[in-house]
Amino acid sequence: MPDYSQLSATLVKSLKLDQSPIAISFTDSVPSNIPAHAGQVPAGCRFWQDATTAAFATSAADHAMCAIGMHTHNLESSPAQQTDLMDALKIFGDLGYVRPEDVPQIPVLNSQPRYILYSQLAETPLRPDLVLLFVHANQTLILSEATQQIESQMPPAMGRPACAVVPQVLNSGRAALSLGCCGARAYLDNFSDSVAIFAIPGAKLEAYVERIEVLTGANTTLAQFHQIRRQAVEAGSRPTIHESLVASLKIA
């Protein structure tokens, strides 16, 4: 397998991430050294936070309190959980939050997983199917540039539900940005108002890391270029692009 510890370290350093990248893997069997998740969570997105401190495996039963997450992850549900889903959708509809015509547009995983493994990317026991990054706006700048170069398109910016970013990326094989939802922001302590989620397909992780590292260096140099050029112009000078570039490269 690739050196996920090194890939994680490069992402953290390049993007100056506040939180470790999270790996998510879907599998029919769990490695013997990976424990089941302990305790109960109110929503499946909470596993994203728990994974920052431990690696663990979940099954449908662990997601049982989250009808929406059960739906987006296509997990086997009981009649009671189906009732919860219908009740939630009714409330959402009454509020005008999710209209009936909106429901088919919510991504749902194409396959039905038996187990879902969560861990820090650096410690993933399996090849991740996708990697989640907790990011700020300045970090999404580089991520959007990387996506444009790798995917030949810009990443979609998704809203509610936050967990829908997982099937969106897995079904499409392309990265996506999630602005989250009010539920995820209530259930996760590390999902503050200034944070968004960027999800990278595991199969393209190495390509993304390579582009992110290059683009970080380019953005650093160009930021210096723009700052120097602004100062020169505001001081009354009329520098050429070449002169501004030379000045910025000297600082770099």
C-alpha cells in the first residue's frame, strides 16, 4: 500500500490543516486488530470526529440513530428506522427544508456496505475509499485548483445533509466540497461555522497530494508577488510584471 502516513503528513503541512485527514473504507470484513466502535452516537457524521482519536469499525447497527445517514449510506435498515426516515422527511417537508422533489437529488451510495472503517489517514488499515479534510476557505482555494487540474472541472459545493458527500464522491469518483448541515454542526465539536468538509476519492489520493503540494508552493510565491506589486503600485511606482516577479522570487 502507499505510505499513508507520509501522504497525511504532506496534506497537513501543505494545507496547514488544524485536524488530521480522516480515512473511510467500506469493506465486507474487518481486520482483526480493528475494534468495533464503542458507545452510541446521535448521527453517523459523529464518526468523523471520533476517528481523529482512534481507528474503529462500524456496522449498520452503529448508525441506527441516524435515519438520514442510514439512507445516504444505503445501510440495511429496520422497519423502525424506515419510520424514522419518513418522519424526518415529513418534518423537513413541513419546514420547507427538504421538499419531496428534493429527495431524489440527495446522493445515496450505489452499493450496500457491510462495514465502514474510520481512522486517521496516517493509521488507515485499508486502502481508503475516500479521505475527509476539515478545511477553511483559504485551504479550499488550493483544493479547488487541484480538482480543476485533476478532474477537469470544479468540485461541487454541497449542502444538507453533510453525510451525502460520502456517496457523492464514491458514486462519481470525483472530489466534492460539503458545506455541512445544521445537524452535523450540532453533532460534531470540530465542525465549527468556519469549517467545511472536502472529500477526496481514495483512488486519486496520491494525485491530489502531489498537486496540492505543488499548488501550495505556487500560491505562496504568487501571494508574495501580489503583495509586493500592491505595495509598489500604492507607493506610486509602475512596475512591470517581470519586476514584480523578480522581487517576489528574491523574498521566496
